[in-house]
Amino acid sequence: QVQLVESGGGLVQTGGSLRLSCAASKIPVSIATLAWYRQAPVKQRELVATLTTGGSTNYADSVKGRFTISRDNTKNTVYLQMNSLKPEDTAVYYCNAESRSTGLNVWGQGTQVTVSA
């Protein structure tokens, strides 16, 4: 069974940094469009960043210039580097891998990020 396991969340002060990791099993991350989403309390899940198989990236306006999505094919892991964190970045962060050609669409269990003021 394909699995995504996130790690790296935690508590950080405003202006700090965190790097989230999402390790994939039973699927090479190189064949999927990868994405990070987040969901804050009483809010809908929102798309934060995407990384296509061709290497193109896209970011939500709220995180542009602060967050970077990347992948390491040798470790089969996707990352989200988050800098200059703000309290409004507080949320549960989820990684997603999608491959329309194979019908794959899998989510991780989420990791909590809390940014204190």
C-alpha cells in the first residue's frame, strides 16, 4: 500500500523556520505531482505548494517568497522549507501525491505546525 509519512512539524516563534518532510513508500515521488496543503482550525484545507514531475513549482500567494517545495528522488521524499513563519501559518500540514496516469491520489496523515506570536 502506498504511504506518505510527514514529519518535521512543531512549535516555532514568529520569524522562525521549519522544514517538513514527506517520505513516500511503494511509489517513486518522481512520477507524481506532489503538493503540500494545510488546514487551520475551522478553515478549509488550502493548497500551499505544488511540484510537478517536470520540476515546475507553484505557491499560494500567502507563502510566496517564504516557502520552498522540493524533492529528493534518492530519498523518495518531498520537502517544504518554511521560512519567516507567521502565526497565520499555524495549521496541520498534509502532503499529497497524485498521478492521473495511474489513478494515484494519496495523502499523508498530517503534521502540526504552530507559530507563536
